[in-house]
Amino acid sequence: MLNKGVTLKGLEVFEALAQAGSVAGASKLTGLSQPAVSQQMRNLEAALGVDLVDHGRRPMQLTPSGRNFLQRTKTVLQQLRQAQSELTVMDLTHLRKMDLGVIDDFDNDLTPRLVTLLAENMAQCQFKLTTTPSHHISRQLKARELHMAIAGSMNEAIEGVQEYPLLHDPFIFVCPIGAVDTHGGIEAVMQALPILRHDRDLLIGGQVEAHLARLKLTFPNRFEIGAHLSLMTLVARGMGWTLTTPTGFMRAARLHDRLEAHPLPFEPLSRTVSLFATSDWTDEVPRDLARTARMLIDEMVVAPALKSLPWLQGTLRILDD
């Protein structure tokens, strides 16, 4: 039996504190006040009888006992989140047909796991999955060819379609590894190498071009690439730089040893990834699916991205229901 002071909330606070390195950072991650974070840590350490954090150092660092306990904590929380995720779709067994669209950004991680969960819990359902860019999904929703979809927010209301926000996905600057040091800064890279643009017909391409236009930033138009992995491969080969999001960057994990990512050197830009559901579906089903998607995105996309690019803390984040 667990000691009385070891609570799920305490474990979540400890994980957040270890990740953020400060009470203020853990407060942002958990949504608790800073005094509440401190109290949760005191309760947890008292229950365990050991110090998990060296409270005299800034930023905070884990003690040897804390580092060992953190690995156990992560395993426990991951299993609980996965179990909770699986339970949220258990009430979909009554469905007989579902046409779901998912943006291709998640082909490597979210989509296979989500489809597995749905397949396990919709044994009597005729299920069709479409993976495609956001602008195609938008057209399919308008034509009622999809029941639900996970895609970038269209920045327009689609009649008869409800939106459930999932993820705040900021844009980042990506260039060949070593380029910033070689050229003496991000701005110098932007002048020395060409921009590798997304296809402007894509939603992400349109967003980037509109943002650059607002900032009155102009660059020669040499490359415009539709396939995201092809674009990232060109960056890795030293052909230029690009603007993408953490989800796009993580999708190109096999290229990370040849890429470096930085915050935008100008006004921030972000997109929202949402679940969209047509109005002929009851609110309960898309809300359950949205909750499941948030947990999977947090575990399989956000956590690895923050580990790789910790400076994204607070900007790459799951959005509340």
C-alpha cells in the first residue's frame, strides 16, 4: 500500500518540477499556484522520507534519490495515462460507421496508436481513415466526406462543424546543423542561404507567407516544396532554411543529427491543431476522442519534442478542453 502522502497529483507535480527546473515552471505546466506546487512537493518528500530535489540550487536539481524516483514516476504516470486514454474510447462500441481524417504530420506517432485504440473498441464499426494535409481535410469536411478530423485550425468557421482545440504548435526556425555558428547568427543564415518554402497552397505554407508579409520580410523565391519530409531533407543537406512547427520537426527525427532548431528571430507565429466534428455527431463522441487525442499527443509528440528542444516549454502545449 502507498504511503498516505504519495498522491497522483504529487507525482505529476514532481514530474513537472523535474522537467521545468523551477516552481514557477511547474506551476505553468500543472496549472497549480506556486504555493500549491511547493506544498505538493513537501507532502511527497515527507511521505517518502527523502529529499527529491536540492532546494538550495537554482535552477533546482534532483538529488540522486530524486533521479531514481523520477524514472519510476514517469513509468507509473505513462501507464496511467495510457490506461486513461484507452478507457476514454470504451463507449464508442455502439458506432457503426466512422470516416476520420488526420493530418499527415502525425503519421509516425499519433495516428497508428489512435487507430489501434479505435479498432480495438469499435469492433462492429465500418471505419475509414484518411491521412492528408489540412487544406484537403477542410474541403472534405465542407463536403461532408468526413465525420471527424484532426487538422490544423482553418481560421474560418465551417458551417455545421464543431472545433475542439488540441494543441498549440508554435513555428520554429530550422537550418542545417552548424549554420548559425558558421554564419554568425540566425539573421545571417537567413541572408546567406535561401528560404525553403512550403507549398503555398498548403495551409501551413499560406500561414507562413501571410506572416512574413505582415512583417514585411521578403526573400527570393527559389524553392517551394510540397512534401514536408522532402523539405526537411533539403535543409539537412545544406540547401537552405525553413520555418516549421515542432510536430513537423519531430516527424523528421532521422534527420536531427543534421538539423538545428531555434526560436523564430522575429514576431512569434503558431498554429492550433484541433479535432473537428460534423454536427450530426453527438457532442459526447468527439469530446471523448478529443480527450484521447490530447493524451496521446502529449505523450507521443509534446514530451519527446520538449526533451529535444526544452526551450519550447510553455509554447508547445496541450490545450484545455
